[in-house]
Amino acid sequence: MRNRQVLFGFGLVVFLAMLFVVASCNKNPGPGPYEKWTYYNASNSSLINNEITCLTKDNKGDIWIGTKYGFSRFDGTSFSNWQENDGLIYHKITAIAVDKRGDVWLGTPFGVSKFDGQHFTNYTTDNGLSSNNVFAIAVDNQNVVWIGTGKGVSSFDGQKWTYYEKTGGEALVNNHVRSIMIDHQNHKWFGTEYGVSEFYNGKWTTFISPKALANYIFTVFEDSKNNVWFGTMAGALRMDNTGNQIALTTHNGLIYDQVECMSEDDQGAMWFGTQFGVSKYDGHSIKNYNSARGLAADWTTAILKADDGALWFASVNKGLSVLHVSQ
């Protein structure tokens, strides 16, 4: 396995020292004529709530939307909604994922709900979860559900719960797990409030930067070239298999350093969501978007590429902005 630990430490130092400069950054262009925006909110559609927290899609291409007051599914035409009175364990959704069977897993501050399309099954510390305060959910290649909490990670294979916590040495680096990513080789990546842990075949690898802000990880993402991206309080960092690093901060065009979500479009460009808008990085330059340039609101809480190639941007209080791009 490549030595990502060295790369991560070095990359974040580089990242904060601004040694990597993105050439020809264009900070303030508006949307071009090939871009079309669609907006969904609680006023112009049946979206359950405008305060969006997370997005995912299922194997049919339907989009699932977690909000602070329940969740919605968009089937390409209309929204269907569910709340606590339908069986949801708690109304505020903090994480959402779909497993291989099509069941939807919903994290909340008070436990997890599994929704099979008709019925809810709820899990708390009383029946297996390590902590009720859930921040992240991901599903691996064996359909094991991994749940990041304020007390480490819980995994559930449908029968048995397994727990992973910080115990010193070769273990999870920090118990506050904010994000989980399963890569193409079934490696598990856990972004925490103090560093990153990678888990594979029973072995832990830890990545810590000497800079505190860079260790607060909001999101981890694998792109189509199998590069791993980290969204942190100090910008975005990419690591690849060859040892090359790309670091993006406000010093080389990023709209804001606190990167809370990310995705990749059909052309291979990366999109980074922040409190002050979204940055698109095509490998050469950065283009920024905010509420004056297409988005319904600046603060972007989740980004998702739909099956048709459209990019869905979730906002903190103004619903959804969908960008359709015609080449």
C-alpha cells in the first residue's frame, strides 16, 4: 500500500504554505450561456423543507434529500416526503445513504432509521449503535453499513454490530467522525475532527497535519481517477497514487477555505461547496459561483451529480439549485 501518511502530512503543509498555485484562476466569472439552472424549494414544489443537510441517490437514479425537518425523494417529476409521524426516529437528518438492497439509511442526532420504502426500522444505543449522535453513513462493497458518530464508528452487517474507537496506537485517530468514504478497493476512509484514518484488512493508517485547521475533515471523496480528496477547514487537498498533490485554498482561487462538501461532474471537474458559494476546479483553473451567479444561496451543504449529469446543490436555507450543462 502506498505511503499516504507521508503524502498527507506533506500535502497539507504544502497546501497551507501555498506552494501549489493553480494557474490562470478566474475568480469571478458568471455562468456561461450553456448553463441552465432549476430551483426547488418548499414554495414552488412539494420539497419537505428548505434547510437541506445531505443528498444521495439510489440505483434507480432517484434523489434522496435530508433536511432539518424530515426527508424527501425526487423521482424526476415530484417529491415524496416522510417525517417523524411516519416512523422516522427524529426529524433532523444529518446523514443519508442507500444500501445495495435499496434501503435508505438516515442518521440523526438521536439514532439511525432504516427505510425500506414502506417501513422504518430504528436503531439507538439500546439496540446496537455506539452513539446516537450520527454525522456520517456509508455502505461498503459487502453491504455493511458504516456509521460515523460522536463516539467512533459503528458497522452493521445486518446481524452484528462492530465498534471502532480511539484507543491509542493503531486505531481510529479521533472519535468525532464527520465523514466516511468507501473507495473502489473497499478501503474505509474516516474524516474526523482531528485527522484522517484509513482502515483496510484490519490495519489502520493515520494521517495528521501539523496545522490544526487542516485536521478538521468535513468530507472525503474519491474521484473518477481514484484520487482521494479531503475537504477541511483549511481548503481542499488531493492525493493520488503517484505521490502528486494538489492543494486548493483562497490563495489560488478557492471561494472559501472551509470546504464542507464536494463532487465531480461528467467532465471530470471537481466542485467544492462552502459557506460562501461553490468553486469548480477543472484541473487548470477555478471558477466560482454564489447567489449572485446561479446558486439559490451561498452556503452549500451538499453536492450531488445526478444520473443525467446535472449537479444538485443543497443550501442551508433556500432549498435546491440544479445546474444543467449543455456542451
